Amino acid sequence: MQGLVGLRRLCAASARGNVAVRALHVSAMRLTPRDKLILQDMEFYGFHGCIDAEAELGQRFKVSVEMGTNLELAGKSDNPSDTIGYDQVMDEVREVVQGTRRKLVETVAEDIAETLLEKYHRAANVRVKVIKPNAPVAGIHGGLGCEIYRTRS
């Protein structure tokens, strides 16, 4: 809460024209990008879960990823090397989902987030959503899963 109050004071001082504070405010905005790269509903087959049948038969997983990064340069240059490649991110996610079996989708999501933040230094944060669309749980018809948000430490 103190951070929010401090940010509000910083914004107010910036609005009043304090040049040093305005520079600090602009710098802070660059460190926390509002842009994000989105890969939605990627689908992979994996063998994660607590139930033996999940380990033996496997199932589909839907994964969505949002990576907080500054996309301004890529948007202006139209140069693929100025952004994070969608295909590369998808390959990283695929390796995790199709890799080592995990009991929990929470662990799968953590592994994905950790991998992406380690590999893509342009990303300040990542949001990962992992859904089992056909989870073997009575009464669940729309899938179950988790969503996590992690920032670079």
C-alpha cells in the first residue's frame, strides 16, 4: 500500500512540473512495461496430474502466456529482431508441457514462467494460465487449472 501512495505522490509531483521527479516518473514507467506479448490457448498433449490414468493416458492442456515487455521499438521498426519471437516462446512452452511429468498444473505453470523469464530478458513479467479442458473430475465441464503472475527478481 505504501508503494501505491508513493507512486501517487510521484505522479502528482510530476504533474506539477517538477523536472527531476518527472524524469524519475518516466524512468519508472519504462521499467514496468504496459505492453504485453500474448500467446493465447496454445494446445499441447502432456501427462501431468495426480491420477494414475492421467500419467498413463495423458490429456490436452491449454496454455496462455502474457509477457510484459516494451513493444514500442518493434512497433516502430517493424523488425522481428526487436521483439520476442512467438514461435520461440511456443517452443519453450511446448518443451515444458510435453516434458517431465508433474502432479500439479501449478508446477507446470511455475516451470513455464521460470523458463520464459530466464530466457527472455526483455520480459519484465509473465502471466501463465494452464487449463486441463477435459479434467477427469465430475461436474467440471469447462476445464480446471491455474493462472500465475511472476516478475523478474
